[in-house]
Amino acid sequence: MKKNLLNTITAAFIAAVLVIWVGCSDDETNPTPPEKDTTPPTVVGSFPDSNATDVTRSGPFWVLFSETMNEESVEDNLSINPWVNFDTYWSGDTIFITPQLLLEANTLYTITLGTDCADLSGNKMGTADLIPFTTNSAVDETPPTVVDVQPADGATNVSSMVPVEITFSEPMDRNNTESAVVISPDPSNKDYEWEGTKLVIEHMPFGSNQQVTVTVGPGATDLAGNHLSSSYSFSYTTAIDNTRPYLVSASPANNATRVSRNISSLVFTFSEPMSEVSFDNIEETDIDARLVNALPDDPDFNSEFTVLTATVGKRLLPGCQYWLDFHNVTDGAGNLIDPNPTLYRFTTEGTGSYYPFSAGNTWKYHELGSSYEFSTSIENYNQSTGIADLAERESGGRLNHAEHLRYTPTVIYHRGFTDYKDDGSVDVTITWDTELPYIKLPPTDYLGQSWSINSTGTANAQGNTFDVTISANVDVEASTVNVLSDDFEATFKDCVVQNLYATIIAYDSGTPIDTIQTHNIMYLSPALGIVKEIDIDSDELQPDTTVIYDWTIQ
């Protein structure tokens, strides 16, 4: 009897264990999926009620939904007819609607929520919801008042980034009211948002232990045009902040290598809210001109002024170390960045060259002191022989000049040149009998060195042939230099300076008929090429200086 009972209990225990084990196994292997929300949202309440009469002409109005909504879908499908501009804000599942102007008296209006209003699961209402109402005829002669402010008057130890909030007794005329608000000291960059009767002012951070005074002048009006009866002022004091900010992270990361040439943005995250105005302290010597060229717009801070984002608008140069020095920038309290300056660097993928030589590479220049603009581009490039033309075209595209080159990884040779007339026909062509070692690569290997160039050649000009000679010396300066760019308000750093001193003589039947002495100075920027060039010819009174303003590198 006891044995049978024991067996029964044991069997029941084993069965229970098996049920638990199998049940757990099933739950883990095939968990029950959550039910998908397929229920369309509905409007469950509103002010005014549908078909209401004697409704306030200023709002705010509101609509309550049965569930949390995709706010953008509602705002995109919300209208008031007859048409009126309005502001919206959300509180939970309720959208509040405030007209920007006083509605007409004794007028039928309809708030329409379109069929595409959707919840967070994407379920659409399916049927438009209409809320018709008729306004009253009351004349509003009551001046508005300030009923609440934040930070409170007399508050201390307030964060420098806390928004200023002013709540009025009724909906206000946004333009008149925003113009009537004065903040001292002026945070310069302010953003106004309305939440019904509340004005929220986001701003740049204030200084440490700074007293801030906000005044709402009598120019503030409600929608009926009633002015604030008198000015309203309140003050508060920010917290003491002696902590220096620092760069927390960056994308691409600081000192990153092999960065894609196709990145879409640069993102910098700081340890605390920064003073946007202080970034104007970054001088042209603190930022890479090649980087500025890649940024079509000024960088933007997020609303907390802790994240700075710069959009990259063009493909970056290959094998290029881009750089930026955060110099003399501060947090909102005025504390300098730590360290000051904070150096930022990253290097792109690929191989960089002081003279990138690929078909289609184009550099655009303008001549200082004149309106003349032109481009040079590598054309007719035969990779097997290295032979190519460096074609100079005016801004309209007309071919003006072509240098005939041969590229090797260690030397760019000059083979001659051709000048063209306005109609595109050849004016003059010079061909050297011996190729001239024009640029030696990389030029940093030849700092402080020089070499001679001597050759004979043939000139063809308008059907006439002349003998020419060139006697030249190439001198690479011993140190690299930084070239400031007025176009970019930035710097081309570590440029190699190469001087060419040349004498060219033309002969007719052995008799010299023309002599030109020229001094050419080239400034070669890493990964980019010639960024500045000065030509000093013996037959010209003033040197010609050209500087780069754009480029496309394959």
C-alpha cells in the first residue's frame, strides 16, 4: 500500500516536472508573439464639441485620441476651414491647437482631421473626423496678463541652458509678443516655441553666476490686439560653473585613419553646453581650407548645444589628413575648452599626393585683382604612357591653353604647351626636344634641393617655325609653409613651395628674335595640388597671382 502510494507520488512529481520542463522549452523556443495592433485610432473628445456654438475666437482648442498617435501624421492632416494659421503642441494623446489670429465673429469653422492620421502602429483613422463649431460675437477688451514664469523670479543656481517660459492668461499674438520680450544679457541665438498660451524660449547658455533679467513689454498683445497693461519683469541667477568643457567624442573619431571619402557629416560631442558665439573665435589659421571646401553650410548645434554637426557636401580627397583646431571656444559659462586648443584630425582612405594625377581631376582658380576665372583639368590621359594634357579653360568652357605632360610616380615631365585663339584654333605650340623634369614627387623629399632644366625645342606659330631654347633652374624651398585662403577663411597647411626660374629664347635662322625671362612660384598642398601660383614675367609690370577656390578630385 505504501509502495503503491510512493509510486503514485513519484509518477505525479515526474509528470509535473516534465510538464514544467516541456512548457518552459516551448515558451523559449516558440514564444507567443505579441498581438499586432490593427485597431484604427478614433477621436474620443474635443474642445469645442462638434456643432458647438458661442465658441471662443482665440482658442486654444484640443482633440483627444483613443491612443498614442504618430504626431507628424496628425499635424500633416490637420486643418481649420475657413483657412487660418495655427500652432500645435502635444500633451499625451491630446493635440492642442491655437490660432495665430483671432477668428471671425459668428462664423462657422470646421476642424478637420484627415483619413491619414495614424497611430504608432501605422493604423490610419480611415474616416475623416470633422468638428464644426460657430464662434461667438463677444468683443475682447480684457488686457492679457502674465500668470506664470520659469525660472521663477529670484531663483538661483539655475542651469545656464534652462529655457525661459512665460505663460499668459490667454492666447497671444506671437509676432507682437516675441518682439516685446527682452532678455538681458541677450543670448543672441534664441528659438521661440508656443504651447498654447505658453511661450518657450530656447537659448544659448548663459555665463557662470550670471544674473538674467527677462522683461515682457506692453507691446505684447493678445489675438484681439489688447496690450499687456504694463511691463512684466523677472530675474534669476545661473549656477556657478568653473569646469572646463572638453571634446567627448567625434565621428569620424579623432585621429581615425582609412576614413571613407563618402562620409555625410562630421559630428562633435562636448561634455556640456557650449557657447555657439565662441566658435567665432576659431580663426583662419585654426581650420583646414580643404575641410571648409567640403562643408556647404555652417555647422549646427543641437538644442542642448552639446552636439555640433557639420554636413559634408562633397567627396573628400584621397589619403588626406583633414584637421581642425578648436581654439578659444568656451562653454556657456565662458570656460575655455580643455585642452586649448583641442586638436582634431582624421585621414581618409586611399593614397594622397601633392599632385593628384587622374583623368578628370579639375582645379578651379581665380586671378587676384581681376574677375578672371579658369579651370585646369587632366584630359587625354593615357595611363600606359603617362601622357596627358593639363587643359586650361575659361569659365565659359573655352580652351585657352594646354600643358603637355608625362606623369610617372616620381616625376611629372613637361613636354611643351599649346596656346589657343578665341575661335579655338591653335595660336602657338612649343615642343621640347627633351622632356623637362617639372615636378619631382613627393616634393617633400626634395625640400632645400634644386635641379637644372635645359633643352632645345620647336615653336610653331601661325604657320611659321622657330627654334627655341630653355635654360631653367627649379628650386624647392627648404621648409613647408601655410597658405591662408581668403576664399575659405582657412589655411592650406604644409604647402611645398617650388620656384622655377626660366629663360626662353626664340631664334629665326639662328638669330635670337625674342627672349622671355619668367619666375614661377607654385604652392603645392598635400593631397590637393597647386593652391596658389605666382607668375612674374620680364615683359609684364605686375605679377599674376592665381588662387584656388574649388576642385574635383577622382
